[in-house]
Amino acid sequence: MEKTNFISENQELEEDLHISCDHSYEADKIVANPFLSRGLKAVPEPEGNNSHLYHYACCQLANYDWLKDIKYNKCTANHIVEVRFKNGNKDFFNLPVSNELYEVGDIVVVEAATGNDIGVISMKGHQVKLKMNNQDVKEVTRKIYHKARVSDIEKWISLVNSENETMMKSRYAAWDLKLDMKVNDVEYQGDGSKAIFYYSADERVDFRELIKILAEKFRIRIEMRQIGVRQEASRLGGIGSCGRELCCSAWLRHFKSVNTGTAKTQQLSLNPQKLAGQCGKLKCCLNYEYEAYIEELKNFPSTQTILFTAKGEAYCHKIDIFKKLMWYYYKNDFSHTLYAIPTDKVREIIAMNEKKKKAESLELYAEINQAKENDVDVNIDDLKKIND
């Protein structure tokens, strides 16, 4: 394989990035704090207590300890805590056997698969036990070694500050190797012996040469971890079309499959531009009310049923679940007029048809008349791209 022209130490990454946008005080403050993804309001101080910097509102997949004011007997207290790492990665750890008091927000050195890592205690007490039961965690084997010392925090700060630069350099290396992949994020282990590179790719990628280059460049063990486009959007964050923070960035933990059938059930237009989220796939929120729509549709007559009237056959064009209306049009009516008929009136016409009788016209039963909307041209290939 040809030797890659890897980015040099002296080359400034910003030379190739010409991005112009309006800055605000809050935006600059967020960018200046790389520890925000770990739930800290500011960069920790190597010396002193940093527990006040942790705030659940700063966290992705945040949790609020609603049992914190309840006092427990020390003999029956739970000696397991939840420790938060980068971007919502959390795990349970055993507290060390000592008289030292551990509180939420404490920066601690914990046991890792190889070496040790640094995280922030995000939950303690009885709520940890409840969450373990909810996640069906039977046993916790890893432990906390001690609270982070000055040298640990100094090294941690240095590693976290270098994550963005490492990510950009790895992207340049992947581009030089012409690999069809995108490195989305980098997470250093607390002791600096390992780094996890999160990447997304449409197809299988042979990144063995890339690992060699990165390991030689950064002198650490490299772990490549593939994530989907939904997970990528979750890590990047953003504001959805509803005006709120993306659900996957705020609280959504598990991604459920979403397909175009979900949109059809909710009578939504199959327009990829409106149905797709920032990840390019169907919006996760389409699943939120899906079951409610299924239950309501059981109370509606079948949309395949043809209504027979003296003016001709009528077909269902769409339904309005909230107003309990069904919109019909005449088969041979070139004016494309739609008639909104309540469901009870539709059943009345169906009952007449079953008795071999025809209704006089739809106009007698309709609440609203309007011109039929032109169907939006749907690109099947675009729908396949956003479908799970």
C-alpha cells in the first residue's frame, strides 16, 4: 500500500477549515469547555474540590436523583455508585472499603479492562439499586480505586483537550488512505494508554493500515468502534424541526426501528424532506404516538370500503383521526372535490349499502368540502434511504 501523507505536527488543522458563522456568548462558552460531554460545567481544577462542577442538566442521558434527600442507615447503604464517562457512557462500580466519603460529582479513578480510567460519580444511594434492577444488572465486579489526585486530573485535562485534535488528524489519515469512513469522535482512557475512535461507514471498511498509522503516531492502543448514523447524530447533538434538542442527545437511550408504514398509519405525507431527521433516517418521534394511532384506527371503518351513492362510487382519500373524519371523493368527479364525513355517518352509509340501498349523495353527510390536493411526487429511492 502506498505510503500516506499523514498530517504533520506543525500543520495547523484550521487551515483547511473555513467556517463562518455568528458566535454568541453561550456558544463560545460551550465550545471552550470540552468537559461538557462529561457533565462538568467547567474545566476542573487540579487542586481543590470539583464536585460542584457536575450538574445533571449538562449531561446527555441525564438522570436526577429524586431520592437524594432521604437519609439511609450506613449499615444498609448501597456501596455501588454509577460513574459517568463521555457522551452518556455510564457504568456501575463498587466503592472502595474505606472511611472516605464519596459524593455525586466527585472525579474518581476506576478500574478498566486494561489499566484505569477517570470518570465522574453521577448517582449514588438507593436510586442506584433501583436502576440496576431496571437494567437487570445482577453483579458489579469493577471497582473505584480512589478519588482523582492532582496528577490524575492534570493528565486527564491534557488528554481531553487533545481529543478534538486527535479526531481531526485521524480523519486526515483516513482521507489519505481513501477509506470510505468518517471518524466522529475520540475518547481517551483516563491513564492515556488507550483511545476509542468512533466512526461511521456505509459498508465494511478495512482499517488495519489506519490502526497501524494511528498507533505509531499517538503511541497508544487503538480501538475502532463503529456507530450508526443515529448514534452519530446523538453524539453531535442539535435542534430538531420541533424546536427542541434532539431526543437522542437528551434522553433517548435505545433506538427502535422506524419504517414508512409508521408514517402511513399516521396519515403523513411520504415526503423524505419532512420525515427524515438530522441523521437522514426517519424521525424517532414517529414511534411515540404510533400505538395510540393503531388503537384509534380500530374504531374507524376500513378505508378500502367503497361507498355507493346515487351520484356514483366514492373512495376514501384520507382520514383525520383527531376529528374522526373520513375524506371521500367520487370516482368519476373530475373536480377532485373531497367530502369530510364523520365516522358515524360513514357507518350509516355502509349499513345502507349492505341493505342494497344507495345514499343520495356525499354532500348530505359531509361537514367540509374542499378541493383534492395534488399528490406529492415521491422518489422511491429517497424513501429507501431514510427507511431503517
